Amino acid sequence: MDACLIDCSFSEADLRSAHLQNADLTNANLENANLEGANLKGATLSNANLKGANLQRAYLRQVNLRETHLEGAKLDGANLNGAIR
């Protein structure tokens, strides 16, 4: 996909099963967003706000999570293999 979504706000958005592979979500606001089952393989989430987000069963392989805010996020069943923290 390779979308550039830097500084975008998806607060409380319904992004279930979204395809966001290799997307740049640096500084994005995804607070309380529903990303259940989303494919974020290779995405950049540096300094993104994922507080309270639902990431259950999300595909997060090789995702850049540097300085990402994950307080209260649901990660049950998420694939985080190779994720950078």
C-alpha cells in the first residue's frame, strides 16, 4: 500500500480488517480506533497514539513502534514478530 498518513487523525475510527501494509502513520492519532484484524505489516507507527486501540488479531510483523503510545491497547492474538520497539 505505501500510503503516507503522517499526522492524520483516525481517533475512534472503525478500521477493522484494513490493509495498511507499509503505511507511514508517524505521529498519527489512532486513539480508541478499532484495528481488529488489520494488516499493518511493515508500517511505521513512530510516535503514534494507539491508546485504547483494539489491535486484536492484527498483523503487525516488522512494524516500527518506536515511541508509540500503547497504553490500554488490546493486543490479544496480534502478530508482532520482528516489530521494532
